[in-house]
Amino acid sequence: MSVYKNEKAEFLKEALKSIYDNQILKPNEIILVQDGPLTEELYKKIDEYVTKYSGVLRVVPLEKNVGLGNALNVGLEACSNELVARMDTDDISLPERFKVQVDYMKDNPDVDVLGSSLLEFENTPDNIIAEKKAPVRNIEDYIKFRNPMNHPTVIFRRSKVLSAGNYKEINLFEDYYLWARMFTKGYKLANIESPLLYFRTSLDTYKRRGGMKYVEAECNLQNEFLNIRLISHFEYFRNIILRNLGRLVPNFVRKELYKKILRSKGKI
């Protein structure tokens, strides 16, 4: 997990409870990277849970904000287990998440990264607005156009991620770039169809996915995909055009596109 100053202490509390107090299979280690200076509220909440989860929650402080990719890179280096689960500090894992994923990884030693579908909610988990499904078939085709993994849901083999170069800072797409590099090196990605995580969303979520900053980041990502030979030149130009169309429309239109076209209504 990585936390920075703009996040809310109450959301962090809910996230931590969901991955320890409420989990059927509890983790024996939680690595929390402090990505630069935080607010007093966050420091207070972290200190509270370091005491509560004594011997389990370990904090890795960074002197300055380095961005998600670099923070996760440092965090993964600090992990001691081979199986590592990702989690964002404002989301909520379902109680069965780790049990289901760890069992799957034990039963499928050829799988290197495992994700799942997720449920998007506004304000509280009772208010589900959509289900973001994860592809369970044809990932080799899917990855060339869309991110095949819901990042906050994944569990992976640490050694395989490190051998692929770990997370690298590429603006807005640290996870997608990692999966792409792993895929081109022959590592196997898989998903569980059922949702295992509540993903917190708001109007700001859709706002962050648009604008020229996002278009530039998208072009940089597609250049990297071309360099590592994930995609052809035809697929490069197709992705630049189609994936950027939604970046340039008004925010309210983008929200509806995500909800009606790229998501499906979902309930547990």
C-alpha cells in the first residue's frame, strides 16, 4: 500500500480493517509506504494501527513524494513474502479476498499475477454504481488495447515482478506498463471473474482520466508498448485514436461512457 498527503485518514482506516480485521485469511505482513510528508491526521491514524497491528504493519517513510510507481517499487523491495497483494488506501477488500486468491495461486503455480473483478461505489459500499469486470479469457488480445488487470485487486509472485523490472514510473500507467512487460517476458496473467474488492469512486475519478495530461501519458505508454513489441504499428495508431477519444470529452460525458459502455451494473 502507498499513502500520500491528499488521502483521508478515515478511508485509510477502512482499508486497513478490510485487509486485516475483516479478512478470513489474515496477512502476516502489511507494508505501508508513506509517499512523502503526510497530514497530522494520517500520521495519527498510522501510529494507531502500527500499535494495533504490532509486528504486522510496517511503515516505509519516504522523505519526499516520488509518485505511485516509485513508491510501489520501494514497497515491493521491502516485502518479505513471495506472494504479495496490492491494495489502495481508499478501497475496501471483501473478507474472502486473500483466501480465494492465495488458494488459487497455490493451485495454479503457472500463474504469476492474479486479479479479479471489482465493485465501484460512491460514498459507502452499499451504494454500488457499477461492476468493472476483469477478463478471464483472451487476455493475450485484451492487453493490447486495455489494461487486463484491476490493479487494487491483484496478488502476484514477488520474484517474477522483480525479474520483470518492478514498477517503473510512467505517468498514470505504472501498473499497465508492468503487466505489459511481464506478458512480453512470458509470465502468465489471470483473473477471477467474481468481484473481490470495493473500489471507491467519485466525479473526481473520471475527471482525472481526461484532459491533455492524460492524452500525453497515453501516447507515452503506447510508445513503450511499441518499443517492447507488445503491439504492432497498426495497433499503435488504433490505440492512440480510440483510447484518447474519451480523454477529450467533457467530464460528465466521460463518466457516462465509463458507466454505460466500459462498465456493467453489478451487485454481489
